[in-house]
Amino acid sequence: MAEIAIALQTALERRRALGTPGRANARVLAQGDGWSVADVVCTSGPQDTPFEEEHSHYSIAIVLAGSFQYRSATGRALMTPGSVLLGNPGRCYECGHEHAEGDRCLSFWYAPHYFEPLVAEVGHRPIRDFAVPRIPPMRSLAATVALAAANVLAGEDAAWHEVGLQLAARAVHLSSGVTGTYRAPANAEARVTRTIRMIDERPETPLTLDTMGRIAGLSSYHFLRTFQRLTGITPHQYILRARLREAALQILTRRQPILDLAFDCGFGDVSNFNRAFRAEFGMSPRAFRRRGA
């Protein structure tokens, strides 16, 4: 989502020019009784020492751009665009940027008195805490992620309360089916992170598994296995979903013909694009544009 990354790049360039330490800046977009949502831009990098913090609320954050390592009592996870961070109130956590600079997240915070009745209302068994640190990029969350990103770019009042409710309900259901995270050797994680950053900067660029393996300095099999264990999906799925997220965002924020947007996002055949889009978002690109409007 190239437009989403602009604010992050601007903040990183400002930080480099001033020579200041990296830090996270949260801009509150909306709030209500027991919930709030903020656009969080972090400029930390490998030169910054991560420090321990504590979740004051239930936290569900969509990663919009960049990447970072998230550690909590529930495990360790590599956070990438499209993935969703999960945090429990009163629990310590740490975010680090060991292999690359900066990230941008859309963070929802829920007070226990708001979140726990919501869990019961969506028909899920009661949960004390999230049992995993993140949800990987998944088809079930694709529409919510794209619409949330479009709302950030819109720069106007959005239905954040509705988005927050939908996100919380889906996160509760999906997190119960996510398996534990995988800890890769630091050098392998760094190589995969570089590849992920390259994909996110130019998702339309054609990349084969062999090419990505060579870039990462790993065999194709080792790269595939490590990538899937770190991100929760295969490289092919990651690239496809990065392209579809970019296409969905442009469909919602631009008035260009959908065919042109599909080509710009790396799809060479409109029928394949329509089929992939419908599978990911549950509707055609035109229906998605009408619904977003």
C-alpha cells in the first residue's frame, strides 16, 4: 500500500535529518466509551534499543507498512503488512526493529469492560486473554484491512466504531485457530525481512521463488519454509495479498478504471484479477467500489 507508506517514509527522513532517536508517535483518530483508535508511526531502527512496555487495554493493531519484531508472554512474531498484533491488558511486551527501520500501524484499544461483553455477544466462548501474539495476513481479514487503510487516507470522519467492532469480533474468532509462532535464526529472519520489505515497496514486481531465495541468500526450499513459518503464509500468497490490498485501496480512493488499476498492481490478466479479488474479498472489484462509496 504505497500511499500508506508515505507518512512512514516522511517521518523516517525527518528523523535521519535531525539525528533524533527513533520513537512511536500515536495520533488518535477516534474514541468512545471503552475504545479508541490511533494511527501509530514508529521511526525506530536497528540502532535503537527496544524497551519493555505494558498493554493498558486489549490491543488489536493492523500493520499498514513496515515490519518489526513483537515479543510478549504469548510468544514472538514477525509483524508484516496485513498481519494483526494482539495484546492483553496488564501484560508486558516489546517491539524491536532489528533488521529494518520503521512501521505504521492502525491500533485499536479496548477496555476490559468493553471488550469482554463483546466477546460474549459475538457468540465466542469466553476468553481470558489472547493466546497468540498475532494473526497472519488472512483472507478473512482482507476487506477489513483494506477499508481501514482507506479510512486512514480519507482524512475525514469515518465509521471507526463499526470498524473496531468488526475487527475485534473477527480477531477473537481467528486467533483461536492460529498456531504458535516460530523462532528463526536471526540471520534467516533478517534475510526474509529484507525480501518482505522489497515486496511491500514494489508488490507489482514479478518475483519467482528462486529469485527471492537468491536475494535472501537461502535455498528455495529453506526460504519457502522460513518465510511461511515467520509470516504465516507462503511467499506466493504474500505477494498476491500485497497486490490485492494495493488494488483494493486504489479502488476505494481513486476513480481510475479498474482495469488500469489491476495492471498497475501487477496483474497481467483481468480475468485472473477478478477471480483473485472475488476470492479474497467476497465480491467483484466493482461491487467493492460501490460498497466502499
